[in-house]
Amino acid sequence: MIPEPPSETPMPGAIPTPGSLPPPPPSEFQIPQKPRRSIARRIIVIIIAVVVVAGAGAILRAVREATASPKDKAACSATITMIENSGQTIDQALQAWSAADDDKIRGEITNIQAAISARDAQALADAVNRVIKRCNGISSEFRDRFATYCKTHEGACKQSFGF
């Protein structure tokens, strides 16, 4: 006698096995959503990166200021004095710049002298603004005096300096 093959239909009350269940219809199948934690993690990583970059910038500025020579700081002091006096002390500023150890400050002397000779106010303002930018990284005294100047002369610091 040959045994009968088992029935394909489960008996009522029987526990179905994984292979005996039909697959879900395509309309009911959903791709699992990523948990929201990954978005929060990305935001945290971005915040940490911004803090690290800002901290590195502050450290670099502090190191640059600490390593600036007294001649560089004197050049920046002469620059802010020139700005406060509306360019009346430009000769003293040029002398202080020529004595500076910083190549970028010394390099602007030629640009300023050429602008004065050509009576080019925009070129003069651009050169002075480059010195201002450099002095912002070198001297906290310069930054403080420049901020005070900008507060007391509204609108002057929003424009280029033309003497």
C-alpha cells in the first residue's frame, strides 16, 4: 500500500508554517522607514563640526595674535590712529607699516603709494581695508579701537575707507 501525500490545505485550528502562508499583496508591502534617530545624529554631527571649526579658528587667531611681533602691533596701532584721524597720519602709518615684520602689511605700502600718486581713492580704500583685515587677526587692541570707531561713526565701517 502506498501512503497518501499530505494535504496542501491546513487543518482547521492548525498553526500555519512560514512556507504555508501566501505572500502579502503588493499594495500592502511597505519599505521599512529609517528611524528618526539618524536625522538627529546627522544634526548632532553637523553641530559638532561647526563647534570644532569655530574652536580651531579661535585657536588660530589666538596663536596669530600671540606670535605677532611688537612691530606688527605698532603698525596696527598706527593704522587705527590713521583711521580715527581721517587719514591725517598716513605718513606715520606708512612708516610703521614699513617697519612691520608682517609681509602682508608691508606689501600694502606699494599699493597705497601707487593709489596716492594716481589719486585713486578706491585703490587706496581697498589697500587700507586689506591692512584692516590683517590687523583684525593680529591685535585685540586694534579690534577694540576699530569697534569703538565704528560705533561712534555710524555707517563709516559699512563702506570702504576713502581718504
